[in-house]
Amino acid sequence: MKIEDAGSTGAPDQNDTGLYSLGIAFDGGGIVPIIEARIPMVDMGFLHSDVCYDVVSVWNGSFFRLREHMDRFERSYLGLGFKMPYTKEEMRQILVDMVARAGLRDAYVYMAATRGLPDMADPRDMDKYHQMFYAFAVPFIWLVDPEEQKIGSDVILSSVPRIAKESVDPTIKNHHWGDLTRADKEAHAKGAKTAFLLDGDGDLTEGVGFNVFVIKDGKLLTPDSNCLLGITRLTVFDLAREMKLEAAECRIPVKTLRAADEIFMCTTAGGIMPVKSLDGVPVGAGKPGPITMRLREAFWKAHERPEYSTPVNYG
């Protein structure tokens, strides 16, 4: 199928706005309203979580760091040995087409590659699988509401260990969320917003869909292992360098985490999100710290920078 068959772009008319008010999707065959999108029951992404994905944001009508997201997505599906039905550029264009057609100015845009559909005559022969590409775009999702970000979030250290990197490669954004889901439920049961997970050695890894930074004596620290190499995480390093702040990837034991002056979470779905307490104990002064807030302000200003922006042509 040629990319043109996925649907045309252009300014959304009034009917389009209503049709895609809840979101828009590419279901492997074409662009449809998100509530009409379907995947085959025998897709191995659904049956076996044999899938990788990525999420990029649109803010004020422009994708933020789309190139970096597409490059990471490519590394992920190649790392799983997938041969995609579209080129990276064609998949990128599908994302842009969806956002343009739905008229979304601030959006959460998801893409996934799956092992796909087996040859039903011999479903064990993985060389015969037909890999699939799916995507959707919905109005921007906030992992932590902007108002809560102003005061900081309450977080716990989960008793659930992170899946070992030897079992599932955390640098490939994946659907193996069993540990993350359990940790999130544990946090909510304790009245917290979310949770951080530790590895088998008791070191910090990441949170429920986000990276974690610790600030101690003006220095930024983030885990160097068993975590996703997030694009927002990358942006924090870029901004820290510009702001003359020392930042490093390293092992972070629990005692370092508990001694932090500031802690923040970071992800596409919310940006830089301050933490005010850990296991009920205030972090620093028990409110967002000054370095965190400087970085948070710089992060959103960075969305206006042309080197990070891919404007959407809404027609």
C-alpha cells in the first residue's frame, strides 16, 4: 500500500473535527476515528507483547523532537528484528497526516511496531510473520496535572522490583508493564501519585512510564542502567549543559535517593514533574526545588526552538 492510501492531509473541516474529537488512528490499513480502530486478534503484539512503541508530543502545532523519537523507534524495531511494511519516513508522514487531519494542536501521539500476523499454516515460523505498524493521536495527556506540578507529587518506592534488563531490554520501549502496573496500584493504595522501582540490587531504575532525576548539591543524577533512554531525559541533559549544571548517569542506591535535595520525574506526557515527598517524607523543603523549576521552565520554552520543532501543516 502506498502512503497516499492512508489518507490525505489538509485543513480539517467541521465534520472532521467532530469525527476525530476523541482522537484519530492508523490501524494498519488506513486512518480512522480512534474508536473505530481495530487490530487482528492473532497479532503477536496483542498475544505475546511482541511489540515496541514510542510516544511523541505535539505542542502548539509542532511535533517536539520528532526526529529523535523516530530514530529511537527505528532502533527499537530493528532491535527486535522487525521488517516494517513502511519506511521510517512513511511512518513519520502517517503521524503528521493524523495530527493534521484531526486538527490537534496539542497531542499525545503513539506509534507501535508488532511482530504482526503469522502464517496460519505454520504460526511457529517467525520468518513468515507480517510485521504491522499502528498509530494514534489524542489530545495531550498529562501524567501529572500542571496544577499539581506547581506543588509537587507524592511518590513511593515500590516493593515490586523492575523487570531485569537481562529479561527485557528497557532501552526498547515495550509493553511488558506487569511490574509497572503493580507498582502503580501499590502507590495509589498508599495515597501516592505514583512509584519508583528498584532493580535486584536495590538501585533506582525508573518510574511508571517516566525517568527519574535526583539533585544533590547542585548536581543532577539519573540511573545509567535498567531504564528507558527517554527523549525528555535527553532534553534535560541538553538543558543542563546549556545552564552549566553538572549532570551524570550513574548508579543510584536508595540512600542517595533519600538524601536528595530535589527529585523530579520526566516524560513526554507531562514534561518535568517535581516530587515533594518520598514514602511520606518531604524531599528537601517539601516543595518543588529551584533547579527543578528552572529546568521545567526551560523545557517548555524549548518547544519553541526550531531545531526541536516539526511544524504541522494544517492547510
